Amino acid sequence: MKEKVAVLISIAVGLVMLAAAVAKLANLPRFAVQLIAYELMPEAWTPRVAFLVAYFELLLGVALLSRAYPRPALATATALVGVFLFAVAWGWVRGCLEECGCFGEMLSRSPAQAALEDVVLLGLLVSAYRWTPPVDPKRVVRRRQAFGVVSILILASMANGWGQVPSREEVSDAQVAGIKGRTVRSIPGYREEVPLPSESTIVVFLSTRCIHCARAVPRFNELYQKRGDMKFLAFAVDKDPNVQQFRKRFGAVFPILEAPRPKLRHLVHGVPEVLFISNHKVEEAWALPPTVEEVQAVQYRLERGF
């Protein structure tokens, strides 16, 4: 009986791994954006790490479904889910993570939901490993041959796609995709909405726990000080932000308001993020902090009616 349950667990987790891999590969730049939020590695590494994680999940999903190497596959899946749980817990504790990105854009789940699911998966995988006896190689020859063929095809696809790993620019574009052209009349705050003026406004979204946001403070300071007649609004969107400490520690000279990120999913796909809004319309969006010249170029274009 326990062996049959172990088989069902292996198949179920294999299907989950395949679904997660396909969702990630369908929009690799977006998955890389989600990885950046974890703050576990240099930002330049995230596109290649996203690529490797997606293909590894694909290969592991096939291994679990094929049952060619049941115990090694279950052990590997247990280790991988353990790594996922650590990453989610890290981002959750630091307050820099709003969604896990486990299924790309297919499903949006909070760190708490993802952590709970990972704990359940770990329990199931450990049980399945204990209930799975060593297999006789002679009884799984065909399974292993089939798994070998599929593995070669996956690895060949991986090698062929290595040159197509998204660039940093593609990852940045993925973060702000779909934002340009939106109508925004106000930013929801914790107590009341903050109305946006009709004049040209630079809107910055950041997290007080985000190292990338901290590194961008000098650029934000420059934008604030050289904005001319443009308005400037900055919002901390992390949970329980410590705005005063952030401003003091990193030398931010601009005021920072607070806004709940769950109400800003239509605008904030990652932090930092900068929007240029004029007449309540998003005219430009940047994932990387723009220079003063880039912002002025947008303003010039609008004034000339281009």
C-alpha cells in the first residue's frame, strides 16, 4: 500500500515540476525579474540562473514521472524543494518578496502560501522516499532507456537555447511590460489614496529592504533635485517599511510615502521601478533608474507633441 502511495506522490510532484518548468520557460525574462526580488545573488546572474532552474525542473519532472530512477529522483526533488523553501523564507523574512514566482505568471502566490506548500511537498517527498524500495535494474531497463532519450532531447534543447538566455535589457523590459499607456489617477495608500497631479510626475516605487533600491538612491536624489517643474513622488511598497531609517542610512533627500504593494499589482512588477506620468497617463516606465537626461527627453517629447 505504501509503495502505491509513493508512486502517486512521485507522479503528482512530477506533474507539478513539469507545470512549473513550462510556466517559467514560457516567459523566462519575467521569471528572472521574480528571482531578482529574492536578493540571493548578483542581479547579473539571474537570467542564467532562471534558465538553469527552469530546465532542471523540467528534467526532474520527467525523472519523477518515468520512475526510471525512483529513489534518486525523489531525493533530488526533496533537496530542490528544500532549496526553494529556504529561498522563500529568506525573501519573506527580509520583506523583499511579494510573490514566489514558482509558476512564473501562471499562478501568483504569497511567500506564506509558497512556504506552506513547500513544507507539505517536503513531507510528501520524504515519505515517498522512505516507502520506495530499491528497484531491480533489470525490471526498469525500458524506462531507463526512454528516460535517457528524453533527457538527451532536453539537454540538447538546453544547449541550443543557452545563447537565447534573456539579456539584462530584456529582463528590465519584462518588469515594466504592460505598464506604459495605463491611466493612473491616484496611488492607493494605507489610509487614503494619494491623488496624482495632471502635471508631469516622476513616480518611484521602492522597498526599504531592497539592496537594489538602496544602490539607486543617488540616482533618485539626482532626479529629485534636478526635476525642474516636474512633480516627484516616491512610495515604499514593502510590508512595514522603515522609511526614516532607509532615508538616514542611504542618504535619500526626497520624501517617501508608504503604499501597500498588493493594491499596486497592476503597476508594480518589481522594485525599484520608475514611472513618468503626465495627464494621468503612464508615458514611460523604467526598471532601471533613468538618468535626468532620459526623463527630460520624455518631457521634451510630450511638450513637442511627438
